[in-house]
Amino acid sequence: MENNIRGGDAPIACDLEAGKNYAWCSCGHSADQPFCNGNHKKEGGTNPVIFSVEEAKEAYLCTCKQTGNPPYCDGSHKN
Ligand code: FES
């Protein structure tokens, strides 16, 4: 069983660059939310989700790790 936690209680607005690979923290242990800082290895959490966007945009990335549409917030943090 993975040791995942909530990394926050609300999404973070991020300016994403086109074509750049990002590592979204899926375990909640990163101190660099919403992105991975490698802490999943130490804490036994799940691996980050690598993603990129085709066009630069601002996106609200999930920190609660309950989203059904990672890395994006889908409102699940309110549950
Ligand atoms: S911050 Fe996780 S669903 Fe909104």
C-alpha cells in the first residue's frame, strides 16, 4: 500500500510552458507542490505523473491528490 497524503487543500495556478516536461507530485509528500521533489522515494509514495502541454497556458494543478483527472484539479478537494 502506498503511503500517499494530501499535499494541500486547494489547487495551485501554474504558468505552464509549451513542450516542457513537468513532474506532478502524486503522493502529496513533495515540499514543492504541485511538482515532485523526489520525496516519494523516501516516504514510499506513488511516482510522479510526467506531463506536458502543447500550448503555453495557466492551469490549476491539484495538490490534494484526490483528482480524477491528474494533474488537473477537478474539484475533488472539496469532498
Ligand atoms: S486540489 Fe485536488 S481536486 Fe482540487
